[in-house]
Amino acid sequence: MRDALLLKYFMVKSSEFQHPQKSFNSSTHKGYNSFVLPYFLSNLYQRFSKNMTNTTLKKISEVLGFSISTISRALKNHPDISIKTKQKVIELALALDYEPNASAVQLRTRHSKIFGVMVPTISNFFYDSFIASVEEESRKQGFSLIILQSGDNIETENENLKLCRQNRVSGLFACLGSNTKDISGFLKMKEQDIKTIFFDKVPEIDGLNKVCMADTRAGEIAAETILRAKKKTVLAIFGNTNLSITKKRETAFCATFKSKNSKTKLLVEHASNSESARKIVSSWLNKKILIDTIFCMSDEILIGALKAIQEKGFSIPADISIIAISNGFIPGLYHPSITYVETSGYQLGKLAFTQMMACLAGSDTIPEQMVEAKLVNGGSI
């Protein structure tokens, strides 16, 4: 297709040379005739076709006889360029698989059409849905994504930030690792005018662009649901105590029980991952204390808790009830489905992208945005 269309243009040129009255003045081009010109153009075609592996604006301009600026403006649909010229340029550019030089554009604009997304781990359904949401919106606006995971490792996190700066990403969506306390590396992004939107696990300091779930309300809804069910002994498992998301959910959850003057016995534990949660639940179920409800702060903790319950041969909800704060995917895998307070990674992604575009449009620090939480009833409590 590429060679055929390129040859077509030279054939057009050949026909023009063979029709002096249209475009070729034989009096000023002595020595050329209808036999010599096709041979000359054939050689010219071969020379161009061999060098068209990396198509540039210059090469397209040489084929069509237009200036490089005309080619550039035609590809950008500039109003000063005629429709006929645009058609010629676009047709040839498509045939030759022309692609703008991303490096050149990046040097000119000092930014790429790329967003970075950094999460602690990709193998998490909440982050998976967040990334999918951001990717959908980015594609609509002509952006691509670099997806990075920190593994909750500070050194890896800093290397990822360096990679984003080196690639001059237009913006970064960042979820802090569990061990991150120093965010100076993130603040350095501002020096290169790289907009940063923190999401889910965010810094506690003010003056940053942040989007979160309604973590306080999520904790309250979970506690209220347990209280309505009149449960007596609740094992509540939260995440890393250093994270603001844990602090908000735990504070709200415990405060709700206290404010209701509840006689429910509340046992609070903290788990760093699914295996940690499994061991905690297994340990408590081996004790003489009769736990009738387990609350899990996240999907990761929920997976470990459910595994321990199954290992003990307990039935849900006959032997024990369970409720979680979740993205919604894990609860639906079980029967009966798990009752959960929804925290949608997909909706958070939409909100984060909206905030990013506002920042790129010139808005300064935007007040922290939240996705509301809601109860989704299953059959586990």
C-alpha cells in the first residue's frame, strides 16, 4: 500500500511533465522528453521509497513539493491550508505510516502526552479498576500511561519518580506506599511542572492535590451495620497504622461504637497483608472468646479472613458474620455474597482524572475530593 501510493504520486508527476500546457514548460526544460522523464521519475521514486522507512515531514514535503511548514499545518488541520492540499498530505502520510516524532514534540513542549500511575501493587482489584478508569479517560484525551508499582519499597518508589521526571510525564497519579513518610521526592515533581494527584493512600499534609474515598464515612457505615445487627463480639482488622486511610477508617469505626454507648465487645487488630490477616483471624478463632462478627478494612484483609474462616470449617453467616470495606469484586465471588461498604476504584479514577485535567488547564491546588461510600447488602451478616 505504501509503495503503491508513493508510486502513484510519481506517476502523477510524470503525467504533468508529459502535458506541458498544464504544468511543464518545455521551452525552459530542454533536453527532457516524454521518454526521458518517466525514467528520471522512476529513479526518483526508487530513491524516495528506499528512504521512507522512517517517514518524516521533510520526506513527505519532498514527495509532494510542499514546504515542511505546509505539511505540518495540513496534518494539524490548519484553516489556512486548502482542503485539497490537506487530502494529499493526509493520504500520503497514512500510506507511509507517518508518526509524529514524540521526542521532538517532547523537546518543544517540555512535556510528553504521557501520564504516570504509581501504585503499591498492580495485583489488587482496587488499583486495577482505578488504572482501567484512568486509562479510559486518558485515551479519550490523547494520553498514554506508564504504569509503575512501588511494592511498598521506598527505594523503588524514588526510582519510579526519577523515571517519570526523565520521561517528562505530563502528570502523575500517585498512591503512597505503606512505608512512605518522606514525600520530598513527590514534591520535587513540581520543580519540573509535573502535576501530581495523590489518591487513596495520600499524604496527611495540606496544600496537595488529593482524591480519596470517603474513608471516615465508610468506617461509620460499617459500624452502624454491625450495631443494627446487634452483634456482641466484633473482631475489627485494620491496615498499616502509618497510613491516613487506616487512621480515618479506624477512628470513625471505633468512635461510632462509643457514641452509641454500645455494649458490643470490640477487638482491634492490624494486618499488613492477606497472610497476616489469615493468621490473626485463625488465632482468635482458636481462643475461647466467641467472636460473632469480623470486620475487614480492605479487600486484602478480607481475602485472608475468609481463608481462615474456611480453614476452620465455619459457615457464613450461621457460625460467624463478616463485613468489609471493598471495591466490590471479591465479595461477589462468595456465596452468600459478602456485605460490604463500597469504595469504587473505578469512580475514584474518574475523579482523579478530572482533577488532573483541571490542574493541566491552570487550576492550582484543588480542595481534597472524595467519592462517597455506600452499603451493599449481601448475605454475610
